[in-house]
Amino acid sequence: MPDTAACPAGPAHPGPARYTATFIFAKKQFDDDFHRLDQAIAMAARTTPGYLGEEAWEDPARGLYANVYYWESLEALEALIRHPAHQQAKAAQSRWLDGYRVIIAQVLREYGDGLPGPALL
């Protein structure tokens, strides 16, 4: 395996491993049930030990949205996945979403010119 510290893409981030869960989706119509569950999931994430922060992105040309959650560990992420509000939303997702994809990834490096982000919290 190559030495990531010498990688031209940037040095490995300092400190322990971190993880992201990226939820990419195309939306249908959101209703009160969606907004209630969305708020419950956001609160559950923010109060889960190991939560580091979140970001949201939109690709209007393709009609896609993305929420990125940052975690100290896979165990912290899995705690959110097991949360009842998350399970309820997952079971009903076809009411509100026109497709989705989830990407779980380990953060190998993070660099930039000082722009703060959730992973720096």
C-alpha cells in the first residue's frame, strides 16, 4: 500500500479515523410526516455520541440532493441507523423519494485553505 502521507492529493488527516454517511436522493413531494421524521432523525444524529457534523448539497440540474453526516466511528453511525425514527423513515421512503443511494466511507485525507467544515468541529 502506498504511503498516503506523500500522496499528491494531500496529507492524511491528523487524529483518529473518521467516517461519512452520504445520503443522495431524488425527492417527490414532502409532507408533514416527512418533515417530522426528518427533524427527528437530525436531532437523533446531533445527540448521538460520535456525531461530528453535517453538510447538505444540491444538484439542481439533475434534481438530486445530498446530506453528508460525519462520524467519529462506525459504531456511532450504526447507532443512528438503529434509531426508531431512521427505521420508520427508511420503511416509508418511497412515499417521499424517487430513488436514493447511501455511501459509507472512511475519511482518508482532508485538506484545503482553511475553509471550516463539519469534519473540523
